[in-house]
Amino acid sequence: MCGINGVYKFSGNSYDPNIIAKMNDALAQRGPYAEGIFTDDHIFLGHRRLAILDPTEQSNQPFKSHDGRYIMVFNGEVYNFKSIKAELTDYPFTTTSDTEVVLAAYIKYGENCLRMFNGMFAFAIWDTVDKKLFIARDRLGIKPLYYVLNNDEIIFSSSIKSILASNLVNRKISEEGLVDYLRYQTVHAPYTIIEGLFMLMPGQQITLSEEMEPKFKTYWNPTKDFYKASNSLSDVQDQVQNKLSESVERRLVSDVPFGAFLSGGIDSSIIVALMSEKHDQKIDTFSVSFKEEEFSEAKYAKQVADLYKTNHHEIELGVDEFKELIPTAFKFMDHPSGDGLNTFVVSKKTKEVGIKMALSGLGGDELFGGYSIFNQVPSLQSKKWLYSFPVYMRKPMGNLNHAIKGTIESAKIREILKSPTFDLEYIYQYYRQVSMDDQVTSLLKTNNLPESRVLMDTHELIGFKKQGWGLQPLSRISVAEMTTYMQNVLLRDADQMSMANGLEVRVPFLDHELVSYVLGIRDAIKKPITPKKLLVDSFQHLIPEEIHNRKKMGFVLPYETWMKQELKEFCEERLNELKKISYFREKGIDNYWKQFLNNNKRVTWSRIWPLVSLGDWIKENGITG
């Protein structure tokens, strides 16, 4: 696990070579163990290393092929590298790392090597003879790759901060990106909060050279690359058991100490159970607990830890310690986010006890139907009588309901009732929306908002006219969840907050073979009568009944109380930073904050905290707008 950087000027470099050193320095926390730089007349490549496999100096990067023709910078892990290596008998390997296997596979198979890899990665390979650059990102978007592409150059990195450190791009906020962020507490790839700075999409590659236009290609798409599963429930359960078990086993390959995040929920409990089966030593597990008991899942985590005799570390967090950690966490936040501090806390404590790699249960909810939307959307679509009312009649129904209740939920229902249809893409855009459009316009100096990025993305991937490329309805919801919220909030936060502490996080539920299989399971088998019923039934023998029958809590810090008391001044200082950005209405920000303090049902902590995070990020990175 590492950080990569590059500047490729197609017609030949005219930059100070110190640029790449500055970019490396900006992501030093991602790779505290080694640094490397390669330069020639066309390209600068930089690398910071967090050694997990083959920690010897021979595996440091940028990594050269045995003949010196190809130079690679690589971030991530390819878990099946040993089986791939066994096929590459004609390559003279000098290390035991997956890095060299990736490069050797590219040399032999070209871009087709990507379909061989099972893992999480972002890498770039420079051909010194043909003067060609190849860049690729893993299928599920677990590892980040940001870039700025102009007519004559590409600047790329694992980190936005690193690209900004090059001083080759303007630090100007994107107006459309800002609207996306206010709506969803993130900016959806390929866009970012910075104008002209993009993110390579999951399962995407780029080929660049002086002689050709940049060529983008998608080598994996969840709506096309899935398997048709068996119609037998027992067969499906066996396959789910086998594929997740194999996924966990793959992710236990490590040359450094490892552990697991354990919340006490279904997903992390199953991961810990499978780790205990596959590993003959005690597993280190980590959970966060709170003095505010209503937010704490500590007793459930301890129950699983006791069952599997793990070396359990419970991290009790109070407001004073949290306040001390926030500035550090914000400092390392690469892209603003309304979430992620919980991951920073548990990652920090995990690393402090000597663990360098940890497994997480991230992805289980999205894949197996752990969220309320997996029942809400089918329920709404089954109400045929609503379809009989035209929009002009449904609209006042929604307005009246919202006038009575005045909640975020009623505001979302109001918008859904105004939709032209109840197809998934029209409903889903509101499910994950944090601030509704009327709230967004109250914060900004414009009333003309662009179309929802979530609507556009889901329409393209799983829209009704395309029928999700043959996916069943529940799998279409899974794809919507994975390609919006999971990839652009959960995975981005997991990466930036764990790597801020030099910790690698692996996610067994996002093994592409498991994902491809589960997306092909029929709804009749996968239907979540209770949350993640198929997953629970498949592993019922491994997790206590108290774990899978309890109410889902989620991993949430008690922000509401803290922000109105101990963190009030902290929040107000960051909100004031937003007033320096020309797009914002100063009175709009003040009114939004007052509504929160006055317990307005529509302005909860989760609507304010993303603004606090954004204000800090703008100040920290010198962003203008």
C-alpha cells in the first residue's frame, strides 16, 4: 500500500524536477517507509511506500523491469499474485512482491493483464522505448487515482493534495462540484471539488502518448460482468460461503502484523469469524466505544471477540479526545467529506499497537441488502394506485405531507411524488441526498442547480430503459449503492483516513468474484425479509443470534450533542470560512446553523458537519472560489 505520483508532458518535460519531490512530500503519510523518484525527458514518477509484502529494498519503487524498459509506480495489493507468477515462467523475477508480478504480467499480456488481477490497485507503467504511459484503477474503486489532463500533459496522483502541491493546477473550487457536495456530502467521480481535477473511474484505464489522443477504456462494469447464479437456495448459500471464505483467505497474505475492525455488527463479525478459521494465531480486533451508551456497540463487539478468542482492543472515545483528534484528521483529509472521522480514530489506535493491515466489513450492506432502501423502493413501486395520479395531483399531496411533518423524510417523499415516474433512478437520487435542493439554494447565490449527478449516474448504469443490463431489481439497487455512496463516500474515506495513519485496510466483501456472483442472484433468493437475510443464513453457524437479530445501529459518533456544546465554537469557525467563497450566501450559512441549534427537524448534525468539514478543507488547502 503506497502513494503514487506522476507528471507526463507529451512533448517533453520543461518542468523543474523538484516538482515530483514536492508531490511525494505531500503524501508522505501514505508511504512512510521508502521514497523513490524516476525522471527522464518526458516523465516524472514518484512513489511513497508502505511495505506490506516483501518489505526489502529490492521492492522499492519506481520499479524497473529486468531490462530497464518499463518503469512502474503501484499502489495497492494483488492478492492472487502467486498464481499469476506461476504462469510467468519466462520472466526473471528478483523479488517476492506482487509489484513485480503486475509489471511482468503487463509486459507479457498488455492491457489484458487487468482481467487477471484480483485486488485493489491504482498503477502507472511508463514504456521508455515507445514513450507510452498506461494507467489503471481496480474494478470497485477501492484505491484512488486523481488526475488533471490538459492538451499536452497529465498530472496524476493517489492524492489531491499531492496534485495541488505541484502548483501546476489552480486551487479553484468547482461550482458544480460544490452543488454535488452540498447535496450528497461528497463529489461523485469522475468529478472532484476542484475545477479541472478528475478521478479515474473504477474499472477504467488510460493509455497516453505523444502520437495519440488519450484513450479511456472501461475493462469492468458491474452491470455487465456478473454471473447468473443457481436457482437453488442451498447452492447459492454454499457459493456465498465459499466465495467470501476464499476472499478472506486471499486477504490474509501479508508479511506484517494484521488485525480486523470489529463493530459487533453482522459484516465485521463474519469477517472475524472467517479470519479465525483461516489463521492459526490470535486475531487482533479493534472497536470504538463511547461514554454515551446509546451510541456504543461495545458489548456486541466484545461478545464476538470472546467467542473467537481474539486479542480485542476497545477504544473508548470521549469528547475531549475527539476534539484533539479532529484537527489532525482534517489535516489529512484529501477530499472534503461529511464522514470518515470514525475510520481515522480506529485506524490511529490500530496502528499504535503495531498493526499495519486490517480487514473491514465494508461492502456487506451494499451487496446483501443491509439498508432500508432495499425494502423501501420495492414497497413504493408496488403501490400501483400512486401511478394513477398525474404529477400535478401528486405534488400537492407531497407538499401537504411535508407541511404537517416537516422532516427530512417528508421532504424526500415530497420530491419523489413530483418525479415523472417511480423508476429506481428517480427515487434513488433522493435516498442518499443530505441537503435537499431548497436547502442548497438557500446556501448559494444561485437558484439554478445542475441536474443531480446521482440521477445521471444511476440512469446510465441501471436506468429503466436499460433494465440494468439484465440485473434483477435488488441487484440494481446494489449497483446504485456501490457506484455512488460506497465508492464516493465510504471507500474514499476508508482510504484517506486509514492511510493518514499508515494503515492498509482490506475489504473482503468487495472481492470482484464475490460481487459478480451476488449481483447475479435472483431477488426471490436474496430478498432481505430481514437485513441481509441471505448473508446471515449462509453464516448463521458462525455468528451469535444476538448479533444478527439486533437492530442495526451503524458506526456513528454522537455529533448532535457535541456540536451544540463542546464543539460549537469549532464548528462556527469553519462555517465562517465558507463565507469567503463567492458562491455562498453569508446569511444562508448563518440561518442554516441557527436552524440546527434550534432543533429544526430538517437540519440535523449530518447536514451541518459536511459544511464544517468543507470549511476546514478550504482553509487548509488555500482553495478559492
